[in-house]
Amino acid sequence: MRLYNSQLSGNCWKVRQILALRGIDYERVEVDVFDRSNRPELLGGKNPALRVPTLELDDGEHLAESNAILWYFGDGSPYVPDDPLERARVLQWMFFEQYEVEPSIAVARFWITLLGERDRYVAELESKRRAGNRALAALDAHLDGREWLVGDAFTVADISVYAYTHLAEEGDFDLGEYPNVRAWIERVAAVPGHVPLDA
Amino acid sequence: MRLYNSQLSGNCWKVRQILALRGIDYERVEVDVFDRSNRPELLGGKNPALRVPTLELDDGEHLAESNAILWYFGDGSPYVPDDPLERARVLQWMFFEQYEVEPSIAVARFWITLLGERDRYVAELESKRRAGNRALAALDAHLDGREWLVGDAFTVADISVYAYTHLAEEGDFDLGEYPNVRAWIERVAAVPGHVPLDA
């Protein structure tokens, strides 16, 4: 199996994390997240969105979108629950992640820490800051009195939302304002089999 | 069952469509998409994102995110396939929809047709136009030679992506540039049990 990967990407980390938890071997093809000019050549016909992660399965089929890949490898394992409503809630948090968390926190982090261009994006960063803080406040309220996002166990929803939330300070967000989020980040990082972003 | 709904929203339409296909009765609570000041009072404790659709189930539990609701009511029906890879691909297209289609096409439509403020948003519309056309081009290429987004049957992926794609012209997108998308829109609208946006 071959993962078109960026070691810098939280979306790619999700895939590396679930594959590590499931003990599945794969090779990595490192893809440039700054110069995207070779994307059509590299990912055309594999992923309509031309993004990483893109996974090539052993039979040559492809699968894309980090949260769809999490579901594919999580379903049937302890990381996706059996109860239909809990399963739907795992998906609810993964859609929340792609709509509320990723476009705000991941993009702010990309501009500020990966590109190092905070000044260039100062106007756009204002709306990212508002959206990201709204998402973090929603998460913090939900995690009040809860150990995990869904039910009473660590699931692929926690993997998904952790991916960029634990990097929020690289996007100038202050996690000190969100104590429930910060405690949950520590719980996720302590799960047996956790892999860090740079592993 | 009670749906916190906006009749104008493509995301809410997805829920109305799957409930109609499954023959499930529900009541609607119409929520204002212009004046959002009552959202905390109306949706607090029900949906962390304070958005519609939010569904209150018969037992008083809540479920949010349109695509998670599609999965909840689609799984176990002909609208979600059985094969694990096809299931993951249905999710792939639904994540593509929330990341690529909705933030571009739905937002452009909201500014231009619902708010009637094309001139006010002229700068932001330029990036929405680029992102929306990129999504439509990816869809059009994928639908070349395919009847449906995943496998050989109509699924909740088609419901999800149709929701805003069929409204693209209300966001100033020219579907005439995307003949495969246009033919697929006609196929979705001809599915037995299809409900229009304003039904």
C-alpha cells in the first residue's frame, strides 16, 4: 500500500495514525505542499481533489479524503463504535472537523508557521481567527465532562479532530482559553499506539 | 422527529430528501438563515455548530451535520452500498462536498441570490468562483462515463453533492461548461421519490 503523504499535514497524520494503530504496513511518497505544480501528474486519476492524503491500496484502487480513509480502516475495529447513532456522531464530528476546524486552524497554521507569512495574510487571518475560536469554543463546551468526543471511548473522531487542534498554537490560537480541549489533547496523545506528527 | 430546517438550505434539503425516500415522518421548525441571533437559544445543547440541519430524534437525542444524517438514515438501505471500499468512497464524496463544493458554491449563492449583494462581495466572490469551478471540473471529469458518483447506483453521495451543485447557477456558475455534471443533475432529479428544494 502506498500513501501519497506530507509529513507536515495533519490530514496525512490521521492516516498514518490509523494505519499504525491497525498495524498495517505501507510506503510513503512525500508530496510537496508548497509547490503544487506536479499534482496533476502525480495525483491525476487517483484523487479528483489532487490533495494529500491519497492512498493507493494493494489492488491498485485509490481512496482519498482523510476522514473517509479513517472510516475505511477504523470500521470493524475498536476505533469505530457499533451503535448506529454513535457511528453517525463519529461522522458528525469528522464533518465538523473538515468544515469548521481544518479551514480555519490548518490554514492559519499554514500561513503563519509553514509559510512564515503572517504579515502578508493579516486581513484573511482575522476571519480565520474568529472561525477557529468559534470551533475551539464549541469543542471545549462539548468536552466539558466528557473524556472523548463520542461515547466513552477513543474513536476515529478523536483522531480526526486532534489532527489540527493540537497544532492550533502554530496558527496563533491560545489553547489556554480552552482547558477541556487541552486536557483532551493530552488524553489523545497518551493513547497506546499514538504517533507524533513527525514520526 | 423534529427537523430544525431552512427551506432555502441545500444542506437541509439533503435531510428532507433521505427522509422522504425512507418514508419517515417528521415535523419542521423553520430557522432563520439571515438573522442568526436566536441560534444559541434555539440550537444550544443540540448542535455544537449552531447550524441547520439539526435533527431531534424521537427519543430526544440530537444529530447534526447533513452528511452524517444522510449516513444515519441511508445505511442499511439501498442508498448506502455494502462493499467497504464503496462505502468509504461514498464518504469520500461527502467530505469533498463539505470541503470543496459547499464553501464555494453555497456561499456564492448565498451572497448573490439569497442576500442579493453581489457587489458587496465582489472581492471574495473571485476566490469562490475559482474554488467552485475547480470543484465542478473535478466532478465533471469524474462523471465522464459514469452514471453515479460511486459504483453503479444512486447513493447518499449523489444526494449530498447534488444539494448545492444543482443550485450553482444561483452562484453565477455556468453549468454549460460541465456537460457531465448537467446530465448527472438531470439523472438525480429523475430518481423516483426525488423532492425539489422548495417542497
